Amino acid sequence: MIRFSNVNKRYTGGYDALVGVNFHLAPGEMAFLTGHSGAGKSTLLKLIALLERASRGQVVINGQNLDKVSRRRIPYIRRNIGIIFQDHRLLFDRTVFDNVALPLIISGFSSNEVGRRVRAALDKVNLLRKEKSYPVMLSGGEQQRVGIARAIVNKPPILLADEPTGNLDPELSEEIMKLFEQFNQVGVTVLIASHDLALISQMGHRVLTLTKGKLTQDSGAS
Amino acid sequence: MAKQQREAGRVRDSVSPSDRAIRTRVRTYLLRHAQVFFGSLGRLSKTPFSTFMTTMVIGIALALPAGLHVLLQNVQQLSGGLDSATQISLFLKTDTSEPRTQEIVKRLRKMSEVRQVDYVSRQQALEEFTRLSGFGDALKALDQNPLPSVIVVTPALRHATPDAAERLLARFKLFKEVDLAQLDMQWIQRLYAIMDIVQRGVQILGVILGLGVVLVLGNTIRLAIQNRRDEIIIIKLIGGTDAFIRRPFLYSGFWYGFFGSLIAFLLISLAVNALSEPVAGLALLYRSQFSLSGLNATEVVLLGGTGILLGLLGSWLAVGRHLRDIEPT
């Protein structure tokens, strides 16, 4: 589902964020990406979401070599990837419902379908009662769950999360991670960047460790 | 037979759902457009003051050339009546006898192209010249009257336009008694020439102000894009195409152009209204039925269309220029 072959990323200015990274994440697999800040976790996720392009090597997502994707095709690739950000990235002038509905509106779903799917997604993150609220009225954990609902609402095969529990207390963090496990159980490939080592080891999934841009440890196999 | 019916039924079933799906897609597409269309209007109404300022600037920029156009149209209408002032002077050869001259006058009066014929004899011409020029004494020194007799022909209205009058002049020149035929419409031609220049000036002004409208709108939309930077980034992150992001800004440009031309129309109507009474008063002093006319239906549509087109163009340029700069990181 996600395959990195000898991937290098050098930013302008000569900084090497990733060096010779190789790994393969099978469909339906769940993995954590860890390492110190600056180790290249975010860069790796950015390459998958086409926010950056690899300097060398190949990134293949869902059978598609991202090297060959033109600028115009990027939106369609991103529709197959749900992304969750540490800072949630919600639209504060729109209700929870409208925030979650946005990916569906973009893809041209009918109003009936939008209503049905948004409520299903909000139900999954336990926020059905808050659909008419605005993000400012919600707690940090609730905002993060809105972000998750938006990422899964159009049922993408891949879910990426960049430090999704960065600002949450341990209890809430665990709750969020359990949510990711649930999506993984229905077949979604999940890759989570996190430095919460205690929580990661507790979950018992595959762990990829980056050190200064190199993949130094890969607990799982494939 | 039954099998055939079943198959036909299956074919119908397999067609109608996809048919319905297409119809739903089209309806959804139109609905989303309508939502963005009116949504962008709603967004403009959230900042009434700045929206009003921008549309006012556009309205004034459109009203200036359009108003001058209206003024020019009225002057043209007024000068249309001046064609009746066209006259052709026929200077006869000095050896033409008096009876022969009368014959020519009679012949001219019978022509359908001619409205009026005035005859000035050599003697009358001399008297007039003496009276008006002050060179009377000099003429007395001559032993005979050097002035020719003149027939002044006023063409019928239909033949008073510059072209028709020229044709008439060419015919008169063929009369063998006519020494010189001259068209007295130079000042009308000059007026027309001046109006041509003014019209050209209005066109140039229109192009310049149109460019101004595009730039003002481009800047307004640029600011709107910057204000919604975060939103654009998020939409790009979750797979929104450039067309999707562009849409609300283009519709904003449409609305700015629409309301701008509406304001221009109101400004011109107000001006025409305010001027019509004094103009009618002035016309009455000249015993004229002239009254000021405003924009006609075609011109109103043209004004609106121009405004909307310029609005779309301005926002298109701004969006094309600035949307690419905003990329999620």
C-alpha cells in the first residue's frame, strides 16, 4: 500500500531530511513512525501526501508511483489519503458538520449522501451531538476527533496522522489511538507519526524508527 | 418469451439506476454551484462597508465612459437636426441673362431633392456686399459690377446628409451656366469631425477605466485570497482541485461586476434625471422638442455585461496569479 524504495529527500539549502529509506506497508497494516523531532517523521508523511517530492528514489502509494503524478492530479491522489494534523486544521467559521462534510463536497457527493456519511463519521468519533457546534466551542480532544472524522468521512484506504496526540493528556491519547485501531480493523492502512514511546509500545503494532533521516529500526516484517 | 421479458426488465433496471445516478450527479453539481454562487454573495454581505466601497469604485469607473457615451448620443441626436442647415450656393457665369437665370430657378424649384431656392441677383449681391464689407467705395471705382448672381439651394432633408449633398452638388456642377458650385456645410463637417474625436476619446477613456476596474478587482480578490489562506491550504490538503478553490472567488468577481454596473446605471439615470429639466427648458427657448434621453435597453444590457465580464476577468487574473503561491507545507 505504501512502498518507499531508497528514498532521499534533500531540502533546498542542502539539508538531508531522509536518506535511503526503504520500507513497505501492506494493505490493512498499522504502523507507528517514531524518532526525535527533526528525525524526518513529518517529511516522510509529507512525501506520501505529496506535500513534498522525493529528491531520489521512489514512493509508491496504492500502486501509483508518485514521481509520475502531475500537479493537476495531486488533488485526486490526496482524496485517497486521510490526513490528521497535530493542530487539527479545522475551519473555524464553519460548524462541525460543515468541517467534516468538506471532503465529500469537494468530491461531489449528493446532499443526501453527505448527510448520511457525515453523521456516520461523527458517530464513530462520538461527536454526533456536536454537529451544529463551532470548533472554538470544543475541547482539544474533541477538535482532534472532528479532524479524524473529516479524515475518514470519504473512506480513504490510507490514514496518516502527524503527532495526533501531541497536545492531549494520556487518557485522551489512548482513546484516540484506540480509534485508529478501529479503523485499521476495517481494513484501513494506518501510519502514525508519534514520539509517545510509552503509548506506542503499549499498543503493540509495527514501529518504524527514524534517526537523522535514516530508518534505523523496523520492528515488524514485510 | 418470459425469459426475454426478464432480460428486457433487467436491461431497463440496469439502465435506469445509472441514469438516475447521472441525474443526481448533475443536480448535485448545479446545486453546489448555486450554493457557491449565493454563498459568495453572502460572504460579500458580511463586510458591507468594504464591499460597498469596491462596488462604488467600479460603478464610478463604469459610469464615466457610459455617461459620456450617453451625452455624445444626445449631442448626435441634436446635431442630426442641423443637416437642414446644409446649403448649396451656385455662382452663375456673369454673362447669363436674367430670363435664363429665372428658368434655372424654376427648374430647381421643381426638383424633389430641393426644399428651397433663393435667388440673389448681381445687383442685390453688390448692395449686400457694399453694406456688409465696407469696401463699397472700392467697388464704385470699378466700371462694372464684378459680382455674379447666386442661387442658394437648400436640399430636402433626405438629401441633406453630407454624402447626398455631395451627389447633388456634382449634378449642379454640370449646369453650363454655373460657374462655381459650393457646398456650405463645412462647419457641420467640422462638428462631425470634432464629435468623432470626442467619441474616440470616450472609447479610450472606457478602455483605460475598464483596465482600472480589472486592477481594482484583482487587488480586492487578492486580499480576499490572502484572508482565506488557511482555508485554501486545508482544502488543498484534503484534495480540493484548483477549480474548486477558484470558484467562490470567480463568483465574487461576478457579483462585484454586477453591482458595479448597477451602481453605474443608477448614477447615469440620476444624472440624466437631474439634467433633463434644465435641458428641456433650454430647448423650449430654441422652440425645440429636444429632450435628454438616457440608456436604452441594449445599452443597459451592454453595461451590465461589460461590468460582469470585467469582474470575472479581474478575479480570474488574481486567482490565477495568487492561488499557485499558496501551497500546504
